[in-house]
Amino acid sequence: MPGILWRTVERLGYVSAVILVLAIGAYQGIQTETFNVDLDWLVVQIITVDAVPATIAFSTLVTLSGVMLAREVYSEHDPDERVLDGPRVAAVVPVYRDANVIGESVGTLLESNYRNLEIAIVGESDDEPTLSAAREYADHPDVRVLVNRYPGSKAGAINDAVERLEADYFAAFDVDERIDPDFIPIAMYQLTEAGQDVFQARRVPRVTGPVEALAYCERLLFHASYKLVEPLGFTYCRSSSSAFTREAFETVDGLDHVLTEDIDFAHKCFRAGLAVRQSRSVTNEMEAPHTFRDLWYQRKRWRLGHIELFFKAVTGGYERGGLRGKLSTARIVFSLAASVFLVALAAKVAVLLVLDLETFFLLPFAAIALTVAPVLYRDYEAGHVVTLTPMMMLVPLVYPGFGLLTIRCAFEYLLSWNGEWYEVEKAGA
């Protein structure tokens, strides 16, 4: 009975919060705003509703982020900025219930253009089918299979591998990734020649159907949004499609056992003042969720992880503070608050349609289309996007959708979450 009561309170709280945010957005949207343009010979007074400047500001930021993203994705790497041979690199691939997809990452890593590469598949002791599949690759002289001594998480698997492998340079990948043959050479140039501590490539979901297409467009929009904060010094680095030095990894005490260990790692690196370089012109592929259920619950897990990091930050869970600590915490707060703000913005955009201001109503949709189209075209040419689908037309719903998810997860985290997370089924598609 107490469990049912808490879930009822949780759902009522969620619905009430959503209605409140939408009501605030709609109320603000219909408020009158007056702007004066004072020229030497003319004074122009513009009277409009608040929804208009809010929509213009949002559309401008989306367009700017899209231009910045497209510029980086379309940039070409200097062929000389690659290291084809050098210090040993250990590529770490954590696996769990992944017997049917190990070939995705391991197979493409074996085709890497870097010559001195060791591949470590790290499995769990209670997952014999995956360990058996992994051992089929162990006949290759550059492939090792390790049994995780810190079972239960991807973070533990990577930490264990770094402790056990004799290398000063590492790369981490999800088991379902397809890795660009030049990823390691470019990463090693950044780590050995350019003075970077961590290197991060872009990952895109493989688009093979409508759900996968929506996941792809969502990731594209979030990559664009990250471009707006990178000039302020915060660069995301994750526990996949990334390379790092042993020194950097040990500086931040490795990965922590949290829901989003990769985002946590990025904040730890920022707090420690490590040099992080992300290059979105280097693209690896990952398997996308194939059902709306998987898509929803995977994103729900990520958002719960963001909220977990918020509480970690405000309760002193991070060792390093100072100015960088405050900026790190502000980044987490801003990410959550911005998601909720976008729900209110959706109400303001709806106000424009009710007031017959169709031009301004269509403005954010045009901005989102201009952000998605150039990068989508580039990835389609490169083969990352196999098929185009009308589902991509729903991409504007990503913004308010993540806001709704944030509100939902906040109530769940506080009232009913018991530490479990949802595992997406992987098929190797």
C-alpha cells in the first residue's frame, strides 16, 4: 500500500507540475512587451506579446548552434595530424549480455589504422554466453578477455581494465559501436602531440528505421546545443568513443558507479582542469533503440542520471571545488532548468498559433530544420543514415519532450526510484 500511495503522489505531482509550467508559459506568452528603437531622426515603438521575442531568441540560438555544429562536422582533418604507430594503446570494450554484438566494436577495432593496439573485452563473471563469444576473438594476438573484478557496472569494467593493462594510453567504447579506422590515430595525435588529456569523437545512432531516425535527430540537436557552452570552457567527454591518458584517468580517480558515469567523468575532468578536445568530424556509429519503449526508458535513465549528478554536486560529492566546481554545478543546474524552460516555451509557441501569428509560430520549426538538414545530409552521404523517414518531422518534439522527461524523473528520483536502470536490447543492427 505505501508503494502504491507514493506512485500516486508521484504521478499527481508530475501532472500538476507540467500543467503549472505550461500555464506559466502561456501566461507569460500573452503578456505585452514594448520595445523602443531610438534613431537620430525617428523613434519606432514595437508592441508585441512576450511569445514573439522568446521565440525569436530560441530560434536564433538554435540556428547559431546548428551553424557551429555543421562547421565542425564538415571540417576536414589534416592527414598529418595522425599517429599511425607509437605507444601501446589499450582499447577497452565492456560487455554484458552482448554476445550477438561483440563483432561490431571488436571487428572494427581490428581494422584500425593504428598499429600498436590492444583490445580488451571486459565481461561479467555471471554472463558466460557473452564471455564465450568474446573468447572466440581471443585467438587474435591483440585481443584479450578479462573478467571484471568490480562487477555490476560499465564504470567498474573500465576501471578494472585500466588497473590491469600495461599501457599509458586508453580508449573506451561501447560494445555496439562501429569505430572509424582513423579514430585511434587522430586521438593519439591529440594525446601525444597536441597536449590533450582526453579526446572525444562524435557518436551517431545508426538510422535503419523510424525510431532510430528520431534518436539520431535528437542526438544531433543535443550535439548542437553543446556547441553553445563549449566556448565557455566545458567540453563533454564520455566513456565511449573517447581516448585518454592513464595520468588523466588517475587524476580524476577513474569512473564512478553512477547512472551516467560518462557525464560524471566530464564534470570531474572539468573540475580537475584537464585538457579535453572533442572532434565531431570524427564519427563513430552506435546502435540506436529500435522501439519507442527502449527509446523512452533509455532517455529516462540518462535524465535520472543527470538528477543524480545534481544531488552529488550540491551535497559535496565531488572532491574538487573552487571556481571550476561552481561552474560545473551551474552547468548541471542549467541543463535541468533549460529542459523545463522548453516546456514553458512550447506553451508560448502555441500561443502564437492561437493569436494567428503564424510566421513567428513557424520560426522555431524552420530553425530546427536548418540545424538538422546539413548534418543529416553529410551523415547520409557517409552511410551513417541508411534511410530517411517521415518520423524525422517529429524532431521539434525533442525539446519539450526532454523537459517533460526531466519533470517526470525529478519526481521519480525523489519518491520511488530504487537504483535500478533499464537496459536497452541490442541486436547489432
